[in-house]
Amino acid sequence: MTNTNEIVLHHLNDVLHVRINRPEKKNALTGNMYDEMRCALESAIEDNAIRAVLIYGSEFSFTAGNDLSDFDKGHIDGESPAAKLLNTLHLFDKPIVAAVSGLAVGIGATILLHCDLVYASPTRFRMPFINLGVCPEAGATLLLPMFAGHRKAAEILMLGEFFDTSTAIDIGLVTAEVEKNELLDMSIKKAEHLAKKPLNALKATKNLMKKSQRSLLTEHMKEELCHFSELLNSPESKLIRTTLLTK
């Protein structure tokens, strides 16, 4: 795996900082970026010096989602970089805090379902999977109806339209809204505050909160990815992506 500096890592005050750093593409994610994030998280699981994780992008974009041109480099299935990262996030046993600003689209929005605390400045969220001829991933079709109710989840997942931070709070995707100039500092403080808590108690609490849904969510994510892979390779989805890439 080549280090491209598109995922910037540093460890400070017992917190692993994971910064998405591809501003020229609105922090759109590639296979290599997924791999770098996953490897960092896997190392953090075993590293007792890391007691919490903070994920963030820039003030202009958390991430615009999967790079469209990267979709055709491999199937999004159980072996894909994106699927491996999502599974690692799903099973990660330490606290994860996300700081979101500007734009959070596709996997940039659904990844937040696996974070414990999510703080956002005014942000444009979107889950446009159907518009791309595919279905949602990351367990969104299970978790979002659970959090928001069927009708609100249907509006977000079926229409694929943008929604704001206030709506993201209402549906349980975001913890609280924070002013843009305060977002990162406050998110760092929250992550460092968590890192000072007794780690075993934190891990036990997170595990207990997720225990009832863990096996169900694992199977559901696998099923989503099977449908995603099949739909991604359909003529309809390929035509949509080709059209978007040539605009």
C-alpha cells in the first residue's frame, strides 16, 4: 500500500487523529484511502496508547463519498477496500468521534452511522445511492429506519436529496451542531475527554449498547454489499456513472 498523504494520521493525547486530505477532489475516497484508514483503525485496536479516534476532513468537505472513477477498479463486495473499512468500523471497540463540515455524501454520510459522537457545522448531507443505480451500504437500510423511522429514512434513501445538519440531528446521524470555527477544537476536546475515561468501562459500555444489533447488522451489511455489487455492475448504473464522469 502506497502512502499518498491523502489520509493524514497523528497520535496526540491518547487520540488517533484520522484526517481525510484530498481537497482537490472534495476529499472523495479511493481504494487506497480506505485501506489506509482501515489499517490505522486495526492498529489502534491493539494499541493501548490509543484510547479514542477522531475522524475529520476539511472545513469545506468531510468527504464527497467514493470517487466515481474508482468504482470501476474493482467490485464493491466483501473483499473491497470500502467493505473492509466499514466492517472494521462496525466492530471497532473504542470510541470514535467525527467532526463534519461542508459536504458529507454517500459513504461520507453512512460512515457516521458507525461513529459514537458526531459533531457538525452547517453541512450538506446526501445519500444518493439510488441516483447512481445502486443501493445503500454500511447498514444504512437497517440503521436509518431504526433511528429515524421508515418514512423519514425512505425520504432520505429513496429520493437521494441533500439535507441539512438540523435534519441530520433529527434522524440521529449527528449529535450536535457546532459553529464552523469551533468545530475541530470542540471535537478534539470531546475525543480527549473520552480518552481520559477508564478504557475498559468505555469498551464494555459500547459493546453492550451495540450487542443486540451486532450479529443482525453484520448479516445485513453483507446482504447490502451483495446487492450493491450486482447493481454496480448493471448497465443502468454503468451508464449513470459514465454520464456523470463525462460532464
